[in-house]
Amino acid sequence: MITIGVTGIIGSGKTTVSTMLNKAGYTVVDLDNLAKEVSDSAQVIDDIIKNFGKQYIKDDMTVDAGALRALVFKDKEHLKILEQIVHPRLVAEMEKRIALERQKGAKAVIIDGPLIFEKGLNKELDKTIVVSAQMNIIKERLVRRGMEKEDVERRIANQIPLEEKERLADYVVRNNGSEEDLRKELEILLEKIKTWEVEDTCILMN
């Protein structure tokens, strides 16, 4: 079985591509959702209280993600501490999900995450796909979603540039047009994934 990371910067269409892959029959492990699950675990809650204070935990004993995000965006040291708390547990949970798919006999599993390269998760995966688009198109999409231009610029600045992600990736999906255009790109991608699956099978047989 092969593990395939799907990534890209905010507004590039990463989630849309992962959803399409899911509809095509592939299990998708969403790292954003997984991080939330991990963050709300008792161990992480305790560590957050110890390091940041109870004001970052809601009355229902879940993380106040908005307040914590505001804190770590202002202070890189706080961000580093939070990552040390969450990241190892996130990787461990991701590996559990991958192992489960392997037990089921899946040929491939998709790992959807915006920071796969930033966090070095690409080293844990067999292949990586970057969903890319022209920067002016990305910014237009985000503004249409209701984001402030300043927020758009800040979020983009906090991620590895698309050009660098493209260079690191095994495959790049271009998402500059309509959803129909993206579906055509997906058809090509699905064929590429099948060749990876065949290569993996051949390696196992040898």
C-alpha cells in the first residue's frame, strides 16, 4: 500500500481534490480534523493548561482554537511549544489510520494536510501531490470567501511558497480554471496513482 500526501497553500483547491479522490474510492485522512481530535484529548488539554493556562480551554473541556491560534501567531516560542505538544500525537494517530487501511487491504490512502512539507511529514509518505494555482487566482478566491486581504497575505506568508512545494512534489495538479477543468486534471491524476500502485506491487513481488 502506498501513502499519498495531498497539499497546497490556502485557496489552491487542496480540499476539493481530496474530496474528489475520496469519491473515486480512496480513503482520505484529513490532518486538520485529526489535529482537532488530538487537541481535544485529555493529555493535550492537560499540557495546554500547564503551558498556556486554563483560559485557552472552553467550559466543555475542549480547546479554544481561536484564542490559542491568536496567541501562537503572535509568538513563535508559543507556537513551538504547541507543536511539541500536538505534532507527535498527530503523527502517531496518522500512523494508526494508515495501519488500519493497510489491514483492510487498501492499495493507497490519501493524507490531506496543508503543512505536509512544513512539518516534514512528506518524509513519512511514499508520494506527495501539490494542488497549485496562480497566486492572483488564489487571492481572488480567498477574498470571495470573505477573508480580509491582510489576513490572506499573512496566511500565505506563513506557508512554504507554492513554487517550492511544486519542486518538492511527485506530482502537481493545476487548478486555475473551473471545477470541470479540475475534474479533467483529476482523471489524469487517477491514472498516475494507478501507476504508483502498480510500481508498489512490483516492488513487493520482487
